[in-house]
Amino acid sequence: MINIRPSEERGHNKLSWLESRFSFSFDQYYDPEHTQFRSLRVINEDVVAPGGGFPTHPHRDMEILTWILEGALEHRDNTGGSGVIRPGELQHMTAGRGVLHSEFNPSPKDPVHLLQIWILPERKGLDPSYEQLAFPDADLRGKFNLVAGPQAPVTIHQDANLYIARLDKGAEAKRSLTAGRHAWVQVARGGVRLNGTELNAGDGAAISDETEIRVEARGPSEVLLFDLA
């Protein structure tokens, strides 16, 4: 069973410095039919204007992943974590008992385009932590590559695995889905066929009771796949 979440049906908010689209309920956007999928709580697609950003704000009891599509984002938090995230780099923060952080676009001329992802943790009260890891294009090209999970290069505290694939036109990536598992596919860019169903950039799909996930690129594409308990 595959339920499509079309890009144009996502929540939308636009400020002078930020344009966001929400796959699930977030902040002042509430959709009772799309509050989360399994442990996947947030997928926000943000475009931050040059020099714009999120001032220092709190998070608690959440696994937070940031994946940059274009541009760069500067992060600072009160645990001492800091860094500039660029395309191909995945940032992870365990908010745990509580963390304060800020995120800004350091460029004076170029916007930053990113996906921010929240996953509910396996338990509350974890120690806050921060990590950032680069994935070479060759690691992602032509296949679903495991980037985050309980035993992945980037460690998250939940029974959830994130795979990312970059596909040239006509290329195909596959993942088997174990019985009882669920998946969410998010098209970050391009267009694909998911088990024969066409998806475009910004579209998502909730998947249950399928044995295989097969994605074929209709053009140059980048796809995120979440394997969820």
C-alpha cells in the first residue's frame, strides 16, 4: 500500500527570509490527517534567504537531521556543537534533555535550500549530542546508501534508518522491506517512478505492506528513504 503526499498539498508558510513547506503538522500548520508517520514527525523543506536564519531556540526529546540541497547553513548550540553544513553533509542533533541552537545562512548573496527532519527518539531524557558527516557523491550515486540509523555512520536513537540515493536518468535503486516494517519516500529533487507510480520533487509517500521499494529516475533525482518500525 502506497499513499502519496503530493508536494502541492503540503503546508506552506512564507516570511521575508524563509519559505517552508511542511509534510506533517508543524508550528501553526495543523493537518489532522498528516501529523506524523510512525516515528517520523517532521519533514520541512526550507529555503532561507541570504543572511537569514533561525535565532537561538530550544528543542527537547527529538532526533533532528539536516540535509542540505543547495547553499550552506551555519549551526551553533549550547553544547559546543558548531559547523557549516553543505550539500552532501548530514547533520544530526540529539536534543534529549534540552538544547539551544541557532541556524543561519552565512552567505550574503545565495539562499540555502534544505530538508529538516525530526524523528521521535526511542526514549526521553537522552544526553544532548551533535555530529556532522560528509557523504561523497560516489557513495550515494545509483543506489540507496545508509546514512543514519542505530548502527549507521550517523547514529540516531530510534529504530529507523535513513537511506539516500542520487540517480541519473533511467537509473534504478531498490530496497527490500522486511515484513512489519514501513517506509517513507521523499523526493528531494527530480522525478521518479516509485513502484510504477510517478512522483515529483517535494512529493512524499507512506509505504506499508510492500516487500520491495523500487525507484526509477525519470531525470536526475535525489531521493530519501526512511525504513521505519
